[in-house]
Amino acid sequence: MVTSEEHEQRNELKNRLEDLQEQLVKSSHVSAADKDLLGKMVMGILHLEDVQQPMAETITPAINELGLRDTLEQKSLEYESEHPKLAFILRQILDVLARMGI
């Protein structure tokens, strides 16, 4: 059974993922490869939330090799100076995932 806290965390995560997708669409200075990578991560996280499968089954092997959290942290640092809003959203996603135990 899902507690109200878990429900809130899931809603917050989905909201942050939507913010990330919106920011990626708006940003013309993010490479196509990064947009693709982050887009796949968003879809993987959303799929994980929908079906509650292990992370390895829901995200691409390329993301899996480095690790979801590591990839998000790396991209957050990369975008810090040129895309601060994008970096902030990535850190918010990391925070929610940590609270969820992912």
C-alpha cells in the first residue's frame, strides 16, 4: 500500500521530470545526444514508477553502465554555468530519488 508520503514523492518526481522535459525542449544549447540521453532517463524513471520494475529493466544499457544517479549528477555539474535552471531541476530530481530510496 502506498503511503501519502510516497504518493507525494511520486507526484513531485513526475512534476520535476515534466519540468526537465520542458526545459530540454526550450534549451537550444543542449546537445542532441544529451537531450536524447536525458529524455531516455525520464522515460525510464516514469516507466519505473508506473510498473515498479527494477531500474535495470527500464533504462537503456548506456545509462545503466554509468548509473542513473551518477549520470544525473554529472549532467547537473556540466550544466551548472550555462544552464543553471536545467542543473537545478536535475538536482531536484536527484533529491526526490534519494528520498524514495532510488
